[in-house]
Amino acid sequence: MEPTEYAPPEGFSPISQEDTSIFDAQSIGNYDLCIMRLPKTINYKKLDGMTIDLSSNGSKSNAVGEFKIGDTVYELIQSIPTNLSDKQKDGNEEEARLDSGAQELQDISVLVPDEQEDGNLVFSPHQPNRFFTVKRKVTVIDPTDIAKQILSAPYVPREQPENMKFRFKPNGFDTGEPLLPRDGDDDDDDDTVKSPKAKKAKTSKIAEDSMSDKKTAEGASSATVTPKKSKKSKKSKSSKSKKE
């Protein structure tokens, strides 16, 4: 079987073993090894010449630089891998959000070429100690300014479209009847409180009606008894007249 000639993958070009690399495992020494994560749509060459501010000495997650592509502004955020749960408990959600970019990167093992291994890739002598993430910069507008603009804007009444008339009249919209409770509504949620006075007034009215009915019944009974007495009086008068 004849050996086949090596062909690099698509997008790569072959290099000579005599070429040196700044990422050689023997020349890294005590330099800081950084990992930078970029969106797929951004070419790493866009970062060429960008100034990075590392005055925080890697003690806090913050934006250390920014660049612009077209009309979009991106910022380079340095993320410090720390315990996110502690920061979330302390209420520092903003710093925890920035640190979230480093939690995944800190577990990455870096491969660098090694001249002593004929240019083959070997694991880096030490782990990376700085992590950067490129994100789109979002400018948050102060809500108080928006509220002031809304309050200061004059009220403009909506213009009625020409030849527009009120035609749709739902059934019962003009009756003025009170709303009926729906099935399943809780009586405790009702805003209207039933007054006990109204209930007492209703019971007293029923009592008055019953008393009036009783009086009319008594009046009717007395009216029926009266003619009987008149008959007896007539008989007595007639008997007296006979005796005379």
C-alpha cells in the first residue's frame, strides 16, 4: 500500500516544521495565557490594535475594551471564574452575570506546538489565567427620562375618522342593569360589602307586612260578627213591640 500525501483540511494551509510560533510550549515561560471567546460572526482580526485596560489586575469582572463593526459596538469583557452562588446570594447579580462567561472557559485545556516534539501540539505547561468574552454592548436608557418625556408631551385627542358611526351595539349595553355574579366567583372577593342595616330593614318590613295582614284579618272577622249582633237587637226590639 503506497502512502498517501497529507492534505490539510479545508481552510488550512500546510506549514514547515522550521517555522516558529509565539505559542511554542518552550517559549511561553511565565507569560499570561489568555482565552478569548468571540461570536461566530466576528473575525478575530477585528481585535488587532485594540487597547485593553487591565488596571483592575484581574480582581473584578468588567469591560476592558470595546470596538465597533458597522453600527454595532462590541465590548471585551474580562471574566473572573469565581463561585457564582456566593455572588448571587450577596445580591451582586451584575458581577455574577459577567463571571458566567468564564465558568465554561476555565475548564478548557490549551494545546500549543512544541519544537521538541517536531511541532506537534502538546498541552500547555500551565493553565490559562485570563478569560475574555466579546459581547454586544447594550445601552440601557434611564426610565426616568422616558417618564419625563411622556409627562411633558401634550395630550392630542384622536381624530375621528370621517363618516365613521357607532353601529355595533352589544345586547344589554344600554340597560344600566347591575352586573350579575358569575358562576365560580368567590363571595369574599366581592368589593361590595353587604350592610347588616339593609338586612334588618328588610326583616322589619316583612314584620310590618305580617302585622298589617293580621290587622286586616281581625277587621274582617269583626265585620262578620257585627251583623249577627244587629239581628239579635232586631229580634229583641220586635219582642218588645209584641209585649206592648
